[in-house]
Amino acid sequence: MAPAETTDPDRELAENQTPGLVCAHHHLYSALARGMPAPPRTPTEFQEILELVWWRLDTALDPDLIHWSAMLGALNALQSGCTAIVDHHESPNAIDGSLSIIADACATVGVRVNCAYGVTDRHGADGAAAGLAENDRFLSAGGSGMVGLHAAFTCSDDTIEAATELAARHGVGVHVHVAEGPADTWRRLVGHTTDDWWLVHCVHLPDDHGLTGTIVHNARSNMNNAVGYADPRRFEAAGLPVALGTDGIGADMLDEFRVAFVRARERDVTTSPEVVWRWLEAGRRLFPETADDVVTWNYPVMDPWRLAYTTQVSPTRVEIDGVTVWDDGPTRVDAAEITAKAAEAATTLFARL
Ligand SMILES: [Zn+2]
């Protein structure tokens, strides 16, 4: 581990540098999911993917697993030049304190994070109340975050109302999955949303949806779940900002940019990479401070037209808030130790599944 080094945040960026990239929608708890045992049967549609994979995984999480998944996810982010993560967390059997575990892990690695606990009535009114309390506890303690809602279709009207009020009280938005699958009851959010809401997926949202906020597009995840194409350009045309997330499939935002680009081209071959680069940069709305983060890349010209067709571009150096946190490896943590501990944690998780 090399010592941290302070640099001038006002310096001009070279052609092989960018500001820090932002993952506008992540689930750090999914970092340990890779290699998990197959579900009891093969899911045939989105709702079954939730029930057979993700809702079994999240109930198995405990504080130690949350810690190591966040450590590994944060390390993976730095490795890809992502300096800020907008996380959406759920661990129904370990709710209290979970957001602080994630925030502390990200701080240890040196990555910025915005945390939210995804409140849901899937585990009854007590579960919803505990989720709301965790968001309130974390934000009241000065944590950087939003109030999380899983999605309207797993929340009662009372829970949606309570999350809306809690977010307004803390002066933050609500981070919520919207119309990811066709069965979501997103219309129950109408009248609640404000410009600081974070509306994730919006695949099945019609043009006259009546919601406001930032639309977060997750091209690869949507393709993986076969939920359809969100066509984010229609939201931009209506004046809403569009940002890019991974929905938990790592935090390699250049890779996500390339996937979102080819998916957009598949729909409309006139789409310019500059459009999708604009979505990538929109994540900065929540993290304006990332504009001063400096990522130096192993590629000479960080231009959207080149990057759309260039793979294996990775950072050689990452500076966050004037401090070097990656210099051909993490400067604050031991990558080998995190990888080993995360592998142990994954073994524990898989045994529970
Ligand atoms: Zn998600």
C-alpha cells in the first residue's frame, strides 16, 4: 500500500483523464452473489427472478456479509474508475445499522457512497417500520443517503406515504425501483415524487407517467432480466435527466456506457455515444463533488466516440477529494485481503442458500 498523496483539485484534466465516474444505481450486497447455488428451479420471468434469487439472497445477509460485500463492491468500483456509488440496500434479517456498515466499508476503501434502505411490506408492517427507522437513523446521524423504497408493488400506500414524508423531512429524495417489470403498481407513486427522487428502471413507464425525478437506466440488468427496453431518450425529451446504473452488476461504468450505447443503437442507429455519455455524467447530479475527482486511464483519449468501441480501458490512478486512493492498486486497503475475506463470506452465504 502506497502512502496517500494530496493533489491540486483545480488542475486541468489531460486527455487521458476524466472526473470520477458515478454508478447511479447499485446493490453492493450482490457482490457476493456471483457463483451462488442455482435456485430451486429456473425462473421464467422477472417476478420469479426476484422470488427465487434475490429475495432468498437478501434474507440470508447478516452484518458480516454486508460488510464484506460492500468492501468488495467498493474495491471493484475503484478498479473501474468509479468514485461514487448510489446504493440501494435490503437485508430483512439485519436491518438496524446496515447502512452504516455499508458507508463505513466504502469510506475504508475510499469510495463515495449514497445509501438507502429499500423499505418494503414483503416482511409485514414491522419490516417496513424497521426499514423506515434505518433510513431515519442513518440520515439523522448525518449519513449521505436517500430514503429507499423497494418498489410500489411491494409497499402499502401507508409505507409509500411514510417514506415520502421521511425523505422530505431530511431534505433528500426517495430511491425507488419503478416499472421494472410490467406488474409494478407505479401509479401509486403519482403525487408523491419530487425532482430529487431517483426513479430506477422505468422500463414499463408510459410517456404520460406523471412522475418527476432522475430516471436511472440499467441497460445490462434490464437485458439480463428480459424486462424490455426503457428507451431513456423519451424521458430526456420530456425534460427528465437520465443517469446510468448497474443494478448490482459491478460498477464498471465504462462497460455500462458501452452496453447502454449498443442497446440504444439497436433501437435507433442514429444514436451518438455523446448521448449515452451524457447519461453517464448525469450521475454527478447527486455527487457534484466527483467533478473534482481525477481518474487517469490507460487509454490516451477519453472521448465517447472512441470509448464506445474500445474495451479494457481501466484506471491507473484514482484521486478522490485530492487523495490518491488507487495507484495501480488500492492505497488504503489490501486488495488480496478483501478478496480472500469476501470469498470466505461468500462460502458462508452459499451454505445458507
Ligand atoms: Zn435495483
